[in-house]
Amino acid sequence: MQLMVESSQLAPAFNSPPLSNVDVNLFESTIRILGGLLSTYHLTGDQLFLEKAKDIGSRLMPAFKTPSKIPYSDVNIGKGTAHPPRWTSDSTLAEVTSIQLEFRELSRLTQEPHYQVRTQGGLVHKLPGKHDGLVPMFINTNSGQFTHKGVFTLGARADSYYEYLLKQWIQGGKTEDDLLEDYLQAVEGVKKHLLRQTGPSRLTFVGELSHNRFNPKMDHLVCFLPGTLALGAHNGLPGDHMDLALQLMETCHQMYAQMETGLSPEIAHFNLQARDGRDPADRHNLLRPETVESLFYMYRFTKDTKYRDWGWDILQSFNKYTKVQRSHRPDMESFFLGETLKYLYLLFSDDMELLSLDKYVFNTEAHPLPIWPSPPK
Ligand code: DMJ
């Protein structure tokens, strides 16, 4: 993919002074803006993108000025102040731990160590409250401890914590043992506590655990997992990770294929009883990327064309049912362009070296960042 944009061609707004007094979400700005700028810098070689990355990275840093160094969720990028949401001093686990691929890369490129925000491998690694590698969904910015303990999911609020354990390990040249250890433990935790099969169709799915009670509910967000497991297996992790990836990929496919529109619900509630009938489901689809993201990884690693066929069916359904006129809610999440369509493009490309998974690691918003070169021996 050759990016042709030059900094001089960018819209004037991009070069204008930033707005003051704007609150932004640390996580969303990191994965979308900082990740996008770093990735574009690598793909174009244009220094402007690195300068802009440094600018936004620096503006986000006040979020880390907390008693525990666990960042606040919101930062005012004009005033340089940060705060938690109005109703709590907790931050969401995925949000505070899935920002390191980007900040580590910024630190490496600028040679400025203060961008190294070691929330994940550093602060969370040894924290009490984990359950066989599974982590609670919230962490307090004052105490630095987990809160709302006993609730475990691979979906909303926790998903990319697991994804970034593996991806940072790959980014850094597979040398950071604490990240690998946490990732391997988490996969075992998923297998032990969250994995079940549906009664009717023997589909393997990842449910949720709330104070030892199992809930057969799986967010579409969890469909990042087959791709991540396959990426781990491709990087030398146990073969049974790939077996699980194949099973979960089938389930994520069925979450689309069993619907009349061919589009997955946002949340699937699976049927554990051994009787016929479709698994009942939540109803809306937000054009999310996770399933096509995993299809891309599965196709790259297995070359099985069924994954392309499944992706093609999803694209047809998006075309048929989601291209709508003004009477509908006028929202289209930026991840549809940033992730969903990008992964479909990569899935259908015959060029297997295009953004090779042996050279790049994709951040959680689908922005490719380079795997670091190994230091000379
Ligand atoms: C994206 O912003 C990221 O992939 C994030 O990690 C999870 N949610 C959305 C897409 O669904």
C-alpha cells in the first residue's frame, strides 16, 4: 500500500494551531490519532507526521499525573489538565493498558524515555486480583489497585489488554518475558473459566464470569481473539492456541451467517441447552471490525480461501443493509474506515507481503507499526 499524501497536500485545518480547552479520551486519541500518525510516518517517511505524533503524544501525557501513575481517562489537550469521569476515580482496564504500543514507539523514535508508559507490563503485571491471568475491568487511579473484582470478560473494557500483551511482546522482538507470561496465563484462564460450547450447534464461545457465575454472553468485540491467538501461534506459541483460533473463528462467522441480514449482533447470548433453535441475540450492528480483522489473520496464516468467502459475504451484507439514507441515525464510527474496510482490503489482496505480519504489528485501531529490529549481537 503506497501512501501518496504529502504534508503540503493536507487540509489547512491539519496545520492550524490546535484548539484549546478540548477534553479528549486518552485511549481513543492514542489508538486513533497517535497510532495513525506514527503509522503514516512509517509508511510515508514524512517527518511532519512524527512531529504531529510528538505533539499529540506530549499533549496526552498529563493524563499520567495521578497518585498511582495509572492514567485518567480524559485529558484537556489545550490546558494540559486531566481528570477521571465525573462519577468515579476508576479508569477502564483496556483503556489504560492498550496505549503502550503507540507510546513505546513514540519513545523509540524520539529517543525520549518519558513516553514509555509502563502501565501494562509494569504496573498491572504484579497486581493482586487477577484470576488465572484474567483481569478485572477497572483500576483505581488513586490506589493503582483493581476495583470491581471478580468480574471477567474478554469483551468491552478488557479486550485490548489481552491483545496488547501479545502485540507488545512481538513489537519488542519477543524478549519481554513478563508480557509473554501474562499472555500465556490469560489464554489458560480463558480456557479454564470462560470457554463453553453451545448446545444446539457445538459452537465454541467465550462467555463472561461474574463472581463465579458464568454468563453465556459474548460481545462482538471478543472476535478479535481468533486473530490474536493465530498471531501468537504464528510467532511460536503453543499449537492449541491455533486450534482454539479456528474454533472461535467459526463461531464469529456464525454470528453473521445465522442472521437474516448476514450481519452480527453487537452481543450474542449463546444457548447452552441441547435443543434446536438459533442462539438468541442482541440486535444492532455497529460496523465493527473484529471479525474481519480475525479473518485477515486466519487467511494470511492458513491460506484457506473460505475466510475470504466469509469476509466477502460480510462486505455484501454491509453494502446491502448499512448503506442508508438520511432518515437513519447519521453516525458512522471512524473504525469502519480505519479498521473494518482496511482489514477487508488486506483480506482480499493477493499480495501476502502487503503490510507483512512478520514486519508489522497492527495496533488496536488497525494502524500498522513496525516490529523493532533486533539489537546487534
Ligand atoms: C476500536 O476502536 C478498537 O478496535 C478497540 O480496541 C475496540 N473497539 C473499536 C472497534 O470495535
